[in-house]
Amino acid sequence: MNQLTAFERALLAQFETLVSTSETSLEASEATSKQLQALYGNVQKRLDKIEQKQSEIEHFQAQLLRSFNTQ
């Protein structure tokens, strides 16, 4: 390391900073990805429940229509 010129030491320091920043960015991206996956799972569960309720409502509406038509 002592054999490096001032310019080379400065480049090395910049590279080390870049590596550190990149690692931090990667960790943040991975954390965000995990959060998005969890959010997607929650949204999918809620969507499934909504679709199930919608199906139940449509079934009930069909029963009501049949009931009204037979009166």
C-alpha cells in the first residue's frame, strides 16, 4: 500500500467507498424485495377473500331473483 501514489490511493479509496455503497444499496434492495413479497402475499389473500365474498353475493342475488320469479 505504501508503494501506491497519492492518485492511486485516492482511486482505491473511491473504489472502496463505491463497494461499500453498492453493498448497502444491495442490502436495501433485498430488504425492499422481501417487504414487497410480503405485501404481495397479503394483497393476494385479501383479493381471494374479496373474490370469495363476491361469489357469495352473486349466488345470493341469483337465489333472490329465482325467489322473486317464482312468486
